[in-house]
Amino acid sequence: MKNRILFLSFMLFFALLVNAAKVETVQVRSTAMNKDVQVVIIAPDNAKSAKNVSYPVVYLLHGYSGNAESWLGIKPNLPEIAEQNKVVIVCPDGKNSWYWDSPKDPTYRYETFVSDELVKYVDSHYKTLADRKGRAITGLSMGGHGALWLAFRHKDVFGAAGSTSGGVDIRPFPQNWDMSKQLGEFAANKKVWDEHTVINQIDKIENGDLAIIIDCGYDDFFLTVNKDLHERLLGKKINHDFITRPGAHNGDYWNNSIDYQLLFFKKFFAK
């Protein structure tokens, strides 16, 4: 009986390996920043060689103090999810950039990198659906801000966007998370801060431009700014999914919330 259990456990483990997407860590050159950027790419087994198949892509952005490997640590079964859903998942190292092209620091041009240079790299190295209809972007915390910032400003590149626990209005937090290094001190640069917060980018989109999903826990310190964003989208009559559930600003919440976001994107891609 013991041997049978060990055999079945081995077979289950082997099946998971067989049915998991490949995880690659690559260095992608950024001409805009004159440096290489580490990127983790999780792709179905034949995503480089498939014929007559085009895979959609989800760009997954980490939060403050994170890196390219953060999402794999939060959601270790992302390779199985990528294989099952036939989707490429791309996780770039965005440093603590908030995914802006910093007006203060020319070595931080992560808006250009993610929305242009990285997209071109992925489309040239994998069999992707190289169109906004086949691209989604989301992230957690700083990455939630980054995902909506990029999607609202580059709706020609991304067709769907999400945020989980996102810092979607940075202005209530002027002393936090190195933002002043990218934008200057808040008191002396209020206009710059106004121009670099997601909630003030809504005028760049109309209803139907993007499929949008926003998610934030009841105990999250970003809940109020997410509710404000939700209300502004409603005021402009922009359709979106808005989810609040019990939970805080932590890995347990993100491990759960990304399942809802990936399902949302799967439905978008199916259209």
C-alpha cells in the first residue's frame, strides 16, 4: 500500500512537471535606459516554435521592493496556469520605478521599457498574438498603479488592464516608497505629482477602450483611493469590474486575487 502511494505521488509530480509552462529568466536590452533589464517569462512549452498558434500575453508587474521573480514567489503555480490557459506571462523587473518615465532620473524610463521595448522583445521571440486584443497588463500595489498607468496611456498597445491592491492615487502618500526620487518632493512639485497619478489619467480613455478589473481588500491602506478611482470611472460611465473582499495588503490576498484577474483576461482574449 505504501509503495502504491509513493508511486501515485511520483506520477502526480511528473504530471505537474509535464503540464507546466517553461520559466525563462532573460536580460532584455533597454535602449531608452542603456541597460539590460531582468525579465521572467513563463510560456507554454511550444510558445517559441508553434505553427498556426498565437498566444495572448499577460504582463504582470511587481510591487515596491519587488523584482522579476516576485510573482512566482507569490503564485508558485503560475507555470501550470500558463500552460493550462495557453497564455504567456511576462514579469519584468521594474525596480522601484512606479513604471514611469521619471522626469527627474533619465535612468528610470520604465514606461517606455514595458510599453514599447519589452512588448517588441516578447512579440519577436514568442509566437504571440501581437495585437492589443492579445495583450493584458496587471500588477500588485506599485505594479497595480503601473499597469493602469501604462494601459490608460497606451491603449493602442494593451487591450485589457487590471490592478490588485494598487496605489492608484499616489498623492496621499508623499513620503512613501521612494516616489520623490522619481518625481521630486511633493510640496515643490505638486503639478508633476498630479500628472503622474493614475486617477488623473482617466480622461485618456473612453468606455470600451479597455477591459478593466480593479481589486482591493477591505483592510488595505489603498482601499480609499481604489474606491475613488471606481467612483470616477462610474462618473465617466466607463465599464469595469470592481472587487472588494476581506483581506489586506499581502501575499495571501494577491495569491487569490490574481486568479480572478487571469480569468477576466481569459474571457477578454476569448472575444
